[in-house]
Amino acid sequence: QDDELKYTLKRLVEGLGATREAARPGFSLALAQVLQAFEEIPLCSILEQIKEKHDLEKVKKKLVRNAAFGNFFGVMALFQSGRLVKDRKALLESIQLLQQLTNHQTHLRDLPRKTLIDITSEVPENVFEEVLFDILQGDLSSAFTSPENLHLLLVGMQKFPGVLKPKKLKKLFGSSTVVNKENVSRLVELLRSAAKSEKEDKKLPSVVFDLLQVALKEGAFELFWNEVVENGLLNEKSGPVSYMCYRLLGSALPLLSLEQLQVVLKGKVMLHYGEHVVATQSPQGFKFVAEMEGYIDTFLSGCDDPERQLAVMMGFSTLTHQGRPVLLSTSRVVRHLQAVALQKYICWLKDMFLRPDLDCCLDFSSNRQKQNRQNADIAQQKIARLRRWIIHRLVNITESATRKEESLVMDIARFCFFHAFFVAKKKNSQVAEASVLPSEPLNERDHTETENYFFGLLQTLNTLPVLGDTAKAAALREKHVHGVTADGKLWIFLLVEYANKLLSTEHVKAVKPFTKEQRDIWERTLQSVKSLQKKENKSDSAKVGAFQQLLLSMAIYLFKNQSETVEVLSDLLNCTEKAFSKEAKKKKKTDSSEPGWVEVMVEILLSLLAQPSLLLRRISKSVFVWICPSLTKRGLQLILDVFDPNQEQNEESAVVVMEESNKKTKSAQDTDEEGSEDSSDEDSNDSEDEESEEVDDNFRSQLMKVLQGGNTLEEDKSDEELDDEAMMALDKNISALFAEQQKRIQAKKDEKDRIRKEKILRRDFKAKVLDLIDVFLVKQAENPLVFDIIEPLLQLIEQCMSSDSDKQEVDFLQKTASIFKNSLCRSKQYCKRVASLQKDVHALVQRLVEKACKHTDSAVALYYFSASLYLLKVLKGNTSSTAPPPEPEKQSDSRAKQACQLLNPGCLNVKKVAAVYQEALTQFLSKRNSPLTCSMFHDLFKRFPV
């Protein structure tokens, strides 16, 4: 055993200097494990073996690199064994060996110095004083000659304050402190060198962070920050040095007091960082922004002092570029704020919105912007940019903050709503939002921006989980209830109540005042909602919730788009009365021609889907989820009619309305993109227009008449016989004729362009309606109405495959196919009430298989065939009322159960269906160009072996 151990140690020591670089750390780690396991092995003897085997003086010149690494990894093995710190003699010899290895920087670079610092930081204070201090005294006294020696000194000062006292420091290098005025220039040079040596690592050099800690300990932080960092390092226009300063700023945050934070956050490093972020922005976003946000996130998560948290948030929120803060308005760091700090931060944001204080901001501009400072509107632009950021920041807090309360969320919602749609005439203590008047009145654009962000906030509130720590709130969260407060009230209802209060307040006026008709519809809506709330426990809660949500959403939307919303609200109120009236059931029995409330609701939802508002489209989808269980065949047909090509003419008028409203809300970018598409489309149509121009006989005959009227076509007269007046008159007639022709050509172009745009709008609308089909298939998979969707979906896929292959058509086809496959065919839930529909479903199976056989395209035939297999699954999964399924004798036998399930046909008429598929199989085997494929029948036999 001793021989084996000796051989093992010998092989491991030899391997430390292996020529393969990847092998050296492995031998080092193995040696460390052996030394840790066999503590009887003396470390000094192993160190002697290492020195002897990898002797730097005796080794050949070609093998100096391997020998250097052999010695280095040998010391690393002793250190990793955990025994080196306990063995003073081995420790002393290891440190001496590392000092010798520092001369081989060509091969080892700064590895020996870093290892020496690591070992020093692990030894006890008495060992450092008695063993290491004398041997390291030379390195410590030359601390200002290299970053590594300075780092060694800083580590020693922090780990062994009892040894490296101010008196001893003075003996070592002539001063009792490290950070002082005499050492500033030397420290700047050393830190620059450290930054450039570690630029590839993209992290803060350890020596810089340790120097910061020592400066704080010595009470010289302001000297360090002002002279060394801001007036020293930042003066050099170097990337690595600048990044080091930014990382030092982020790393310093947890160590600084409130006063020090305020100094740092208003200093040159912050300003330099802001200019760097703006100057290096790219479409993907600059990476260092995320790194700085990580530093802020780390500080806020580990800080328990609300004042320091607030100081950092305000500091980064006031670093502005032309009024707009550099910090992302969507930053999620606010989730770590204490409740007190969050409340104060929100109050500060609101105050800055009302009374923008640009003097407290650390604002900067680009060189070009500085040259254009004579612009008188620059201050107004800054205020507008700041207000836009603040509103977005407030809205995002409702999503990001984890310690938010209901009162805080409601406060933000009321603030956004008020400044989106209302203006305070004078101060009013009854309305909190009107208690402070804006120092700079909001213009139309400010109201519009706030309005857009408010509707984003409204969507957040509609999907917000219940807040609070009460048992009731926890119970609602378990039920996955969204959009309500802890007492069960809808967030949007509270906002409508607030809006009603503002409308009746004298000292407040609406940005877009209501007319008498609009005010009447508003009052009717509130009365209807209140009556619905009384019926909430009596009637179907889903039905009541759907109507309530839609009424309240449209009531809020009345402030944005009054003319169109009035009509929708009127229809919706009539629908509500019809749905909840006592005579509704009687009328349903007597008069089947009159549309029910579900049909009217579906029509309203379809009209809302045509609106450009994302909020209304999302609300339409969520309301449709609620009314799905009540959907009738007529209601479903209204949705399916959207995809019917025969209904295109009826749909056109609604689409045009959407186009007009879209024009008002499109951004400049969208307009530019549309313009570029139009121009390319016109270019492609130019040739067609020219052809039509050539063959326009009507224009040719008119031209002949004009020329004949001027007598220019008569052979016996020349052009010279026409006098000047006649020539002028002829020119005038010809130019008028060509002008009319040009107008006709332009009209044709405009008509083509209009048709193209309407086609795009119709396709977009159909894609939105397709979402409703998807919702129905997912939420109501067991509803028999699912069978009515199959053929329209297949026809839609067939239409898409035979139409143009532009990107929009392809996307629509993919979406339709995905819904058909995933939400319908692969759904685990299906209708269990097929007994009364057996004949219809069997007929549908036959129809689908026949269409699959007749089709020319195998891809389309596959969809028809897959639909027939889905129906087979439904029929087989239903139990027949006439013949009960046979049961196995032994219920415990799983194989018997499985066989029973396979043999049980359910509602499936096996003979009839077998004949249908037999005919299809015969066609597949006999016809050369059959659209059917082997995979279709393989799938049939695999899934339905009977």
C-alpha cells in the first residue's frame, strides 16, 4: 500500500507540468484530494518533490513553461488540500516559491500574485504576523508599484488590522493611510492599469473594490471619489476605465451612507454613464443598461433602509437626457422597494408630473442638441418627455411592485384617469388630484399620451390578482379571480364611480365635455350596472359578470371616443334589458325570429373587434369566455358568417369604418410603412395601367374628335395654315383631354389601392374573430355546437391554400390550421351528448371522407380526413343508449378492460363507417392520382383497430 501511494504521488507530481494544458488542473485537483485524505503525508516532502521534479534552473529552455506551471499547480494543490494554512513551514516555502514564480510573467502572468493574495486572506492573524509579514514586507512596502502589490496591502489591511496599523504603514511606505492627497496620482495610475489588464473579464477588478472599502474605513471616501475617480480616472477617454467607473458606482451603492449616496448620484460618473447609454444605444438595447440595473436590483433587495432605497431610485430617475430619464420606465427594480419607500417614490413622481423641477435633474444633451439650444420650446419638450416617462413609470409600478396595496394602485389609477380626461379649474380639496394645480398646464398631446397609458393600466387592472393578506383575498386568489379588489368589487367599477364624481364636480371640467345625449347614456349605463349588481347572486354570475364588464369598459371608453361609443352603448343597454327582463323567457318560446341577448352580444363583440383599441379587443375576448356556455346556434353562425365568402359584401362597410378610425390613430412610423407599401404596389401596377391606357378606345376617339375639330387631320391642309389662336385653342383642348385621362388613371389606381387595403383589413378582422373560435373550442370542447365549426374551418383552410401566397395569407393559414389541429382534433375533451345526433354526425363523417377523396390537393385532403377521425373518436367515446357496453368478467384484469374498451363501439355504426372508409381505401389503391395517402389509413387503423 505504501508503494502504491508513493507511485500515485510520483505520477501526480509529474502530471502537474504536463504538456497538455487541460490535464494540469486535473492532476492538481487529484493531488489535493490525496493530501486531504492522507493527512500523514508531510506537505514539505511533497513540496520538495515538486521543486525537484520541476526545477526551473535545471530544466531545458523549451520546458520552462511546463516547469513553471508544475510549480504553480503544485502550490495550488497544497492550498486546496486545506492543510497548508496549518503547516507553517510548508506555508512559508510555498509563499517563497510563489514569489519566485512572479518573475515568469510571460507564462504565468498574474496568477502567482493572485494565489498569494488568496492564501494570505485565509491565514489567521497570528500566523500572518509571525510567519508571513517578514517575507511579504518587501511586497507591502512597494504597494504603489503594481496593482497586485496594492491589492495585497489592501487585503492585509482589511484582514489583519491589528498587524498593519497606521504606524506600521508609515514605516512601510511613508504614510499612515493609503488614500490621501499625496497618493492620488499613484492610485489613479494603478487603477488605470488594473482596468486595462482585466478588460476582457468584464467585471470590476478586486483591487478597486477593496480600495473603496479601505477609503470608507479611513474616512477618505469623498477624496477618493472626487479626486481619484471623477477628476482622475474619468479624464482618460478609455473604454475599460469608463466601464470600471460605472461598475464601481453600482458596486458602491450597498456600502454608502445616505449623504454619500447623494454625492455619488449627482456626480460626474452618473453624468458620464448617462451620456454613454444614450450615445451607444442600439435597436436591441445596450447591454450595460441591464448590468447597471442588476447593480440597482442587488442594492434594493439587500437594503432595509427606505431612505437609502428612495435616494437611489430618485437619483437614477433624475438622470435625464433632454428631460427623459435614462432609467427604463419598465424597470422591475421597484419590486424590492419597502412599502414606505414605494409610497414616497410614487408621491415624488406625481409631484414631478404636476410641478416638473428640471433644476433637480442631472440633465445632459448631445453635442448637436447643445448647438441648437436657441430653440425656445426646449423647456416644454423636456417637460413633455419627463411627464411621458413618469406616467409610464406609474403604470408599470402597478405590474412590477410586489409590496403594493389596493389604496396605492387605486391612487395611481385615479391620477392617470384624471390627467387623461379632466382638468382642474381651480384647487379643490374634495378631489385629491385637483388639490395641486400643474405649474405647466398639460397640452393636448400630454392628455393623449396619458390617455393611452391609462388604457394600458386598465388592462393591467382587469387581469390583476387580488391584493391583500386577508383570508378573503387569499381565497379569491386560490380561485384565480382577477380584476377585483379584496371585497369583490371590480377595479373598473371603482374608476367609473370616480369618473361620475368628477362629472358632478364644479371645479373640474372634462377635456372632451359630454353632450346631453352622451350624459344620458352615461347615466343609463350606471343604473344598468347597479341593477346588475343586485342580480349578481340571483342570476347566472358569469352572465352578469360579462355584461357588467362590457358596460363598464364601454362607459370608460366613452371618454376617449364619444361618437362611436354612444351607439355601441345604446345597443348594449338594450341587449342587457332583453337578457335580464322577466319576459325574456316567454318571448323566447313565442317569437323565435327575434334575436336573443346572446346574438346581440355576439354582434356587439364583433363590432368591438373591428375597433383599433387593443383594450376593447381583449375585453371582447374575455367577455366572450363568459358567454360561451350560453352561446346559441344562431350566435355561433354570426361568428362563422365572417368567414363566409358570400358575406364579404355585408362585411365591407364595417371594415371601412375600421380603416377610417385606424387612420386617426396610426403613428408616423406605421404611416411611413404603409406609404412604402403603397408606392411599391403602385410601381407593380404601373405596367397594367399603361396597358389599359394603350387600349382605351374611348380616349382615342375623343382625341380624334379634338384633332378633327382643329382641322389637323385633313390631308390638304398643313400645320402652317393654322393661325396662333387656333393652335392655342387646340393645345388647350388637348391638355384638358389628357388631364381628364390622367384623372381617370389616378382614380383607377386609387380604387385598386382601396381594394387592396380593404382586403388587408378584412383579413386582420378575420384573424381576430378566429381567436373567438379558438376560445370556444378550448372552453366548450364538450358542446355539440363544435360540430358546426368543423366544415367552416375546413372551407377556410381550403380558401387560404388556393388564394395568394403573401405573408399575411400564410400567417392566417398557419393560425387556422393550428386551431384546427390543436384545439379541435387533438383536444382530450369532446362532446359526450351525441346519442341524439348520431345520424347527423355519421352523415358528416361520410361527407368529410367523400370530400377528402374528391379533392385534388393531398394537404387539404389530410385536414378533411383528420376531421373524420376526430368524429370517429367522439362517436366511439359516447355510450349508446340501445346497447350497453359489455363488461369483462374480472374487473381487476386490466387487459380485459382494455379489450372491452376496444370492442365497445359506443355510438359508432361500425358497418356504415366501415363501408365509407372501405370505399376510400379502394379509391386509394385503384387510382393513381388519389389525394389520399398511406399515413392517413395507417393513422385510422392504429387508432381504431376495430
